[in-house]
Amino acid sequence: MTRLPKSLILGGLITAIMVGAAVLSRFWTPADPVGMNIIARLKAPGEMGLLGTDQIGRDVLSIIMAGAWTSLGIASVATFIGGGLGTLIGVIAAARGGWVERLVMAFNGVLFAFPPILSAILLGALLGPGAITSMVAIGIFMVPVFARVTRAAAIQIWARDYVKAARMAGKNDALITLEHVLPNISAQIIVQLAIQTGLGILSEAGLSFLGMGVSPPTPSWGRMLSESQTYLSSAPHLVLAPGLAIAVAVLGLNLLGDGLRDLTDPRRRQNA
């Protein structure tokens, strides 16, 4: 029996807690995450609420919980956008080869030249800042990552004997891709989805920090960091809470991705 990697267990636990907090925030939070109470502003952790209050009297723990839904939602949608388009491009490049493959790799290189923050600024000028802008910008940046991973994995599958036999049997490239290639590279895609979701959370926080993310009063970890800069010395909990939330969320998803990679590694299964 294969033992589960420790990184998979720890990453899964952290991710489950984050997802649980995000879902719970849709039904319950200790206080209204957008409700202001100026009289109770800048209360220390424990003095009012578990994590205190911010500069306008909002409960920090409630904002963290609600912000988890925002960050996870945007990162997940962006990752599926990037993963869907990138996987499609990657399998087409592997199946067709030749000039199609060269064109895809050139396209990837162009996309890599535009980081998500710059893409969001460009899109923001057209669409205005917001959740849609963040999703599209982060998703576009992830396309070449998934395309390269998918192409590399798919090329190895196309070299297998059973794929050659399927081609000799008269199956076309699309059918071979659906029946043989995608099922055999799904593990690599799932691993990449977990890792890129963590990077998506980090990117969303960066965009919100710059004012290109979701608009107020929607809770956001990145905007919490931006709004609390001037209170770093007088109320450090306003910076530490969202900063730790971002770090732990990204760490959990990266550990989950590493654990899934170890679990699906054929060499590891042979040694188990």
C-alpha cells in the first residue's frame, strides 16, 4: 500500500481549512466583514474579536474569512481559464508538431513577456479594475505555463507503442488525444492546477494591493495590506493577519501540488 506523502497530507489540511473558511464566510462570520464601527477602531487582537479591528472598526477575522472566498474564487477561475486554454494549446502542439508546434511555442514566449500585473493594468484601462479583470489577466498569464507542461507530457505519450497502434488502426489525432493522451497526462495537469492556484492567490493579492483587483467594499487580502501600510507601527496586526493568510494559503497549495506530484511519480510508486 502506497503511503501518502507528508506534504500531501499537510497541504491538503491547510487547503481544506482555507476552503472551509471561505465557504463558511458565505453563511457566517463573527461580525459583518463590511460593517464599520469607528468607536471600535484599531482594537488589538483579543481586545475586541480574535484578531482585533481595523482602522474603520471592522472585525479583522471576518474580513480574513470573507477575503478567502474572494482570493480563492478569483484564483480558481483564473487557473481554470489558464489551464483550459493552455492544455488545449499544448495537446494540439504535441499532436500536430511541425510549424504548429513552433507557432505555439512562439506564442507562449510572447505571453511570458507580459506579467499578470502589467496585463491587468492594460485590461483595467479597457474594462476597469475588478474581479473579471483579475481573472482574465491572471488566467492569460497561466496559459503558457500549462501549454508547456501539457506539450512536454503529451509528446512522451505520443511516442508510446499503444498510441502508434491506435494511429495504425485508423484513429485520428483528436480521438487519440481524447482516449489516450489526456487520460495519461491528467495527473500532471492536476498537479499544475494546485500549484498555479497558489500563484493565482498571490497574484490576486498583488493586483488588489495596487488597486487593480476587486472594488471596495468586497473583502480582499491584498487590499487589506494596502490599506494597513500606514498602521504598521501602531497596529501591526492589520498587516500580519492578511500577510500570514496569503503566505499560509500559498504554502498549503504548493505543498498539495508537491504531494500530488510525489504520489503520481512512477519512480516513487516503484520504490514504495
